[in-house]
Amino acid sequence: MGGAILTRYNQLGGSGGFLGSCVTSELATPDGAGRYNHFQNGSIYWTQNTGAWEVWGQIRIKWEQLGWERSVLGYPITGELTTPDGAGRYNHFQNGSIYWTQATGAWEIHGDIRAKWEQLGWEKSNLGYPTSGELATPDGAGRYNHFENGSIYWTQTTGAREVRGLIHAKWAELGWEKSYLGYPTTDEQATADGVGRFNHFQRGSIYFTPATGAHEVIGDINTKWVELGRQAGLLGYPLTDETKTPDGVGRFNHFQNGSIYWTPTTGAHEVHGPIRAKWESLGWETGALGYPVRDEYAVTGGRESEFQKGFLMLNTATNTVTVRMK
């Protein structure tokens, strides 16, 4: 042992430090680019480009499991350091990092997922510490790391996006990226009114408020809701996920101030207010009127919605709703 490795070893306290006594002579790494010594409690690795850095404890075990410097991480570029919150330890490597806490264990994070975690604030972010290494999704299209309070998912087309909290729980309940929603296309964001949170996905969205919980809106119903102004429009936030109607023909979401119903033949249409209440009293789509075929519109003396087999007309002067069959 000599040169930069010996210098680093002495900086760390030599044989009296945490690394303990030397158990190998200085050796060349398999790729020929580096040099290393193993010690009783760790190792020091060196290359001309990275310098000499120690790796030990659970972080060293994880790096060894991954394949040492031949892994995706490459060589260490720092010694083991304490995280700002004092709860964790980490080493940075050429192509990533390994983070450890007593509660989570040691996990590697690299590439675009690591870049996203860094952008969010590392372990100080809402995600917390990693609880998995980077893994491939079942469909082979994506990669992900789980964290204490959420996940980051990546694909070539969507990039790396974080999903967390109750939105994360809802997405997991629906089947993750294998669900109709697909992969996230945004991080979690606040709605303009400051009340809610949302993530957009490839084929829909999940919206959350403390009052309504987290619910998905997808497909043509989502398109209609967007057209109506999403949560800022007349319907407000979703109260349900998209749900199959009892007759198996249609789909619907209920919202704070109304509903959107869809079938392949009628399309997606909103129903709200007294007209919706009347339609509900008549048995929804299983009643005499069937499904809505138009959004609510203005007529002389009030408002009206058209259904497959008739009309519901609201007299705004008397607040009464009358039925007219086709």
C-alpha cells in the first residue's frame, strides 16, 4: 500500500481508525483503471480521475452485491458521508449513489431517477430515503426506485417522475403502470385553487383533496372533464374512480357537483344540479330515459338535458324539473 491510498488511510486514522488493519496488498482492479486495498472493515479504491475514497459497512456490502466498480455505479468519488438530517449515510460514485439508514437499509440510485431525486431535494424531499434499488418494470419499458413516501418512475418517453402520498397509493391500487393510466407524465403538483394535488399520467390523471380523497379520471370522461375546466369547472373534483354502470354498457365518474356518464354510442356527457337529482330519482341510466346524449344546455325558461329516450327540463323560476319523453 502506498501513494494516494496510503494517504487516505492515514487521514482516516490508519490501523487505529474504523477501517482497521490492512488484509490485502494494493491490487489492480479488473478493468485496469484503478487500484484498491481491502481492510478489516472496508476498502479504499483509487483511480487517476476519481482519487482515493473509502467504502465500508452496509454501503460497501451493497456496492459489492452490485459488482464493485464494474457495476453501473463505477468508482466512488466521495468517502462515506453523513446526510444533513443526521439519519443516513451515503457515498457518491461516478454514475450514482448509495444511501443508507438504519430503517431503510442501503440502496443504490442512479441515472435520470437519481437526477430527479436530486432535483426534488434528495432525502430532504417529500420522498425521503430510497427503499429499493433501481428496478425494471414488468413491461420492460420503465425503471423505478421506491422511497419511504413514494416512488420515481422513468421511461424513455415520459422521463423520470415522482408519485407519492395518497396519489401514489391510488395508482398502486389501480395496478401501477399496468393500469389504464400508464406511466406518470408529471410530478405531483398543486392545483390552481391550492386545495388539491394531482399527477397526470399517459392516459389520465389522479386528483386528490383532503375532502374527496384520491381518484382517477381517464379516457373520454377525462377529456370531457378537461373540456369543462377540470376542478375549476362546474363539476369540481372527482368523488369516485371511473366505474362501470350496473348494465355493463357505460362508465361514469361522480364529481362534487355532478357526474359524467359515457357509453360507446352516446359519448361522454355531464349531468348536474336539479336535473341530475331528478335523473337519479328516476333510476339513473336504468330508468326510462337511458343515458345522457348532450351536456346540459339553456332553453327558454330554464335549462335542459337530453337523454336517449327523453328530456329533463329545469324551470329556473320554480326550480322544478319536468320529464318529456321522445
